[in-house]
Amino acid sequence: MSIADAPAIAALNPPRRVLLGPGPSPVDDRVLRSMAAPLVGHLDPIFVRTMDEVQELLRYVFETNNRLTMPISGTGSAGMEAAVANLLEPGEEIVICINGYFGERMHEMALRVGAKPVRVECEWGGPVDLEKTRKAWRDSNAKVLFAVHAETSTGVLQSLEPLREIADERDGFLMVDAVTSIGAHSIGIDRNRIDACYAGTQKALSCPPGLAPVTFSDRAVAKIKARTTPVGSWYLDTNLLTAYWADASGGTGGGARAYHHTAPISMNYALHEALRIVAEEGLEARAKRHQRNHQALVAGVEAMGLAMAVAPEHRLWTLNAVSIPEGVDDMKVRSRLLNEFNIEVGGGLGIFKGKVWRVGLMGAGSTENNVLLLLGALEKCLKDEGYKPKDSGVSAAAAFYAAN
Amino acid sequence: MSIADAPAIAALNPPRRVLLGPGPSPVDDRVLRSMAAPLVGHLDPIFVRTMDEVQELLRYVFETNNRLTMPISGTGSAGMEAAVANLLEPGEEIVICINGYFGERMHEMALRVGAKPVRVECEWGGPVDLEKTRKAWRDSNAKVLFAVHAETSTGVLQSLEPLREIADERDGFLMVDAVTSIGAHSIGIDRNRIDACYAGTQKALSCPPGLAPVTFSDRAVAKIKARTTPVGSWYLDTNLLTAYWADASGGTGGGARAYHHTAPISMNYALHEALRIVAEEGLEARAKRHQRNHQALVAGVEAMGLAMAVAPEHRLWTLNAVSIPEGVDDMKVRSRLLNEFNIEVGGGLGIFKGKVWRVGLMGAGSTENNVLLLLGALEKCLKDEGYKPKDSGVSAAAAFYAAN
């Protein structure tokens, strides 16, 4: 054997950042501790029960009875790829609403799996253009309509009912990205009759990144089963994953599980605990908390004379895009927030690069303390940059909290 | 909102199993604790340094200077798919040596990405048939030759030099599965001139499953860059991943990192700590430890009159396939080991199902204590099943340890 000298690397000792960027969000200590539990095998009866419970909890947050509801063993982008790779066959059209970076990414992924995407170009920072979407849907032969429920790049929440209505014109499948809405804004998979939906764990669920919850309606499963070509990815093929995740008893536990891959055991422990926390708080209370802290942040931001990049009626509660005022250095402010205040805030993506800050108030990060802390720190940085706040953001937010 | 009642699910409290199956292996407490560290952002300078260090440590265990060395954000099977999806283009031939379940899986994955696999059928439980492989290589137009270094389904270690020699007949690319050898058997990526290699974290590296270390030679990277078709998977495309993992400074740190997906932060903490433990022990010492415990297990198994399924010269140290004696109930013995002794041992896969037990002695699980414990427990279960051990396995292993 010829082996180089072993590198001498010191142990990690990461600081406790105030994570107010586009993700990952801060993770509750209960969830962090859950990963320190000893591992069991991926076919151990104890892990099989864990899987059953994770699925039951996921059905709760997705608001669905879909049997095929499970975490994909990768990050949110793997869930995204799983959705399009399974639901679409090569050569098949798909109408993709693009009003931000993640619609654009879906377009790229659809091309990769050999589908024929039809682009619906919409303005960044606004919702989907419904008239354009309807026209594209009517002009195409697509069976699948895609939109992003919560655009992480712009902070826009998309109403799903009108999209369902368009897809219904010819019994289409509605596919939705819920990475930044799950656990904060109601997705209502069954209520909105969404056929395929993927999410991540690291935003409003406040679980470390590494798993991607997905859910497919029974008719989506039927479409996938009727494919004439195999899914291009073995790893993400829901037909194979079903044999491991959705057992022979129909998801009620006790059936046989067929080996597919070795599931990320510790990540599933973490998701189990994070979802338990969501269930303890309750989806409605959690939504209200996200809304309240979002509103307080907006009150503070606007009091300072800064502008939100999105119109009030389309704003996400989880991801707040704040326009960077003229003359203020994006990177300098974010570096100071990180290095002096230990606060992470996100920069803009795509055409929003350098134009907005993305402030995440997600899961365990959506708190009154974090809103007040961020406004105070931002106020100081802005003043040092020569920007004169109209009024105190902290005072405005405090007044909002006192009144609401 | 119409939201169902939140399910009431109790906290997990997994037992500390003695994990002696085909993976996951037992994880050192240091690694478990590392995941309880608070999260930082995936573009935080602290995480970027963590990535650099993980890459440096991975180069050490792979024994390579390959710049493109990184963990894929999925389990070992995602690494497998990344290797074939990047290195092969649709319509391209690949010669696949199949002497177990994972060769078979690579065949399936190659089909999925549109490649044209040429099967080299070899006996399960033995090494690759070199004559057949040479013939298949000569008869095909394949540029890529694939084999499994450590067949987890059979316990066979494959010598890589003769395969390199065959591929060299026309400057071919050698692609290798090292899931069950990494961290125990020397892979020698540079020494053996392996062009693409993937592994998992949950076997001899004793890190929880969830990441897949991969490495590509510079000429493999050049082949991937020269593709005429895009990689079918956006998530696994090494061209995109390189912009995030291999920075502008050439992997020496300090360069810009482009956002691709949100890396699994906690899993990278775990891999960092697991690799630090490997480096502290040193690859050679670690290999010797695996060899010694394997030999002690074999001494004990054979003393009882049981047979190893693989000839001595082809045996893995990490995965020991023990033939189940006639008349002994596979599932009954494994259930007793699990429920009475808290020991996990694996069953057979594919044509070995019901015929062998797969005993993993991997990473933190490869210890004298575990060998003696397993032999004692197995001896008891076998006696209860009516099998009369020739001699005491525990005594034979103890004698081996005393002498070695």
C-alpha cells in the first residue's frame, strides 16, 4: 500500500448562527439531539415503525391521505427531480410557470429528463400570469401543469386554486413545489387536488437538509405505473421506492419492506422529531405564528423606509424579499450581519442578485426575538452605510407586536 | 384551512443495536455528537471550510489527488447513479462485470441512463472472470469497464490490477464500486488508475448513511466535459456540482462557491468527524484491524463446522458471508439474534437469499468484543436449532486473538 500521510484536521466547532436566510433555518435542540441517537438497521422493525410514523406525520403536514407520501433520500432538489422524472415521460409536454429561479430550475430539470417544457414567462416578484398559463395550457398537449407554491427566490406565494381550475380543463395533473411553504402556509394537497408535490425539510419544518418529502395522488401513481419507458433514475424511481416505503399493508404498518437503498437513518430520526414538533404546535397555530412575525418584520422594514419587493397580497410569510436601497453595498451589509451579529441573511438569486435581501423567518427561526434582533442589526448597518432610516424599524415592530 | 387532527406520535428511543449486518455499521459517539452541533448556512464561510476539509480527508481515504472528490448528497446508491449517469452517454457501451447483486444493480442503472451494458456473467461468491471480461471488452466498443471492488452481497474482494490491465488494452476508463471497501481495504485510486469510484459512508467509514463519496480522475472529468448530451440528472450532474464543491482556487480553499443545492449540513459534520477518526487511526492500521477481526471470525465460524461462502483468497474483511447450515431456519436465527441479543446480522440478497448470513465487521463494528459476542450468541441459537457445532467458535476466536 502506498498511502499518503493522514491530514491533521481539527474538530469542527460551528457557532450558533441566527439563520435568517433562505435555508437552512435554525433547528430546534430536540431535533439536533435526536440525531445523536444510536443507529438501527434500515430494515430493523424499529426503523420500519419510524418510517410509518414519518409518513403519517408527512400526510398531516401535506394535508393528504395519499398513500405514496414519503421522504426522498436527498435534499429538496432531489425531491424536485423525483417529481418530474417520475411523472413525465420523454417527449411529453409540460407547462411550466416561471416567475422565479425555481420555475427556471424545473424547466432545466424537465429538459434533462427528456420532457418538452412549455415556458410560461411571468414577472419575477409577482404571481403566475393566469391568462398566459391558460393560453399555454390550451395551446399545448401537456398533461402536467407545474407551478411553485412558494418562490424562494422572490418571496411570492402562489394561489393554487386557479391553477387547478386551468388543469381541470382537460383533466390535467397539477405538480407543485412546496419547499418554502410546507409547515407554514397551508398546502392542502387533497383540498387543492395537487397530483405531485415535493418539499424540503430545512425551511419551515426546521429539520436539517438531507431529505425531501414528496406526495403523489393515486391518479399520479396510476400515470407513473402506466409509463411506457422506465424512469431514467433508478435512485428516484417511485415504483421501486414504494416497495420500501409503502408497505404491503397499504401504509398502515406491518407489511414487508423490500430493500432498495440504505435510508439515511439519522436524518429520518431528525425528520420524525421535527414533524412531531409541528404536530404539537398544530398547523394552524404554526401558520399564524409565521404570519404574525412576517407582518412585524414588514412593519419594521417599511418604517425604516425600505420597500418589500413583493406586493402585500402575494407575500410569503417564510421568505421576505427586501429591496436593497440605492447606494447600499449588498455584500458589505450581509458580511457585517454575519461576522458582527452572527446573523445569516440571503442575497438575491438570478435577476434579483444584488437587488434584494432574502430574510427567512422559517420554522424555529420565526420568532419575535429574531425579528427585533434583525431589525436592530440591520438598522445599525444601514446607518453605517450612509442610509438614513425614516423611522426605527425596531420600534415599529415592537408596536406591531404590542397591538397584535 | 381544513386540517386533520395532528397525529400523536411518541418520541423515538432507538436501542443501541450491535450492528453486524451489511450496513449501517455502528457509529462512534463522537460522530453521533457531531450531528448535534448547530447548523450553519450552506454557503457560510465556516461550512465552505468544512467542505474543503471533507474533500481533503476523502482524498486521503481514496488515496488520490483527484480534484473532483466530494460527497454526493444522497446515499451510496446515489453515488452509484452519479458515476454511471455522468461517465456514460446514451447509446454508449459499458462492460459490466456481474458477480453479485451490485453488479446487477449497475446493469439496471446503466440501462436507465440509456447506456448499452454488455454483461459479463460471473459466478456469485467468486471474483470476476477475467477471461470472459477480456473477451467482452475486445468484442465491444465500450470505453468504460465496471466492476465491484467489494461485493456486499457475496463478501468477495476483487483485485483491481487485472481489470486495469484489460481496460488499458484500448485506453479505457475503469469504474469501481467501493461502497464496502472504503476505509478498510486499500482502494488506491491513483495507484490503480481508477477513473471513477463511488462509495457510501455507512460501512467501514462508520458514518450514518446519507452521503456518497465519489472521485473522478482528470481524464474522466474531461470525458464528462466533452459529452454531447447533457447528464440526465440535474441533481447528480458533476459539472454543476463542481461549481459548488471544487472551488475556483482548484480545491485549495478560498474560491467562490456557486449555489447548486442545499448540502446536508449535519451529514457533512458527521462525515468530517468520521473521516477524522479514520485519519487518526491511519488507513494501514485500520486495514490491519479489519483483517484481524475478520480472521478471528472465520476461525470461530469454521471451528463450529460452518463454511464461509467465499474461498479464502477472495474474502472481504468487512463483509463475511457464512453459509447457513442445512436444516437451520435463516429468519428464526436472525430474529433471535436481534430480539434476544440485540445483534443485527444480514440475510442473503438475490440468489444468496436464505443461503447465507452476511456478517459485517465494519468500521467501529470491527472489534474483538463484537466477534466474541456474535460467535457466542450464534453458537447458542444454532444449538437451539438442533445444529451441533463441531467445536466452540468462541474458544477458537479467543485462541486466534491470543496468537495474533
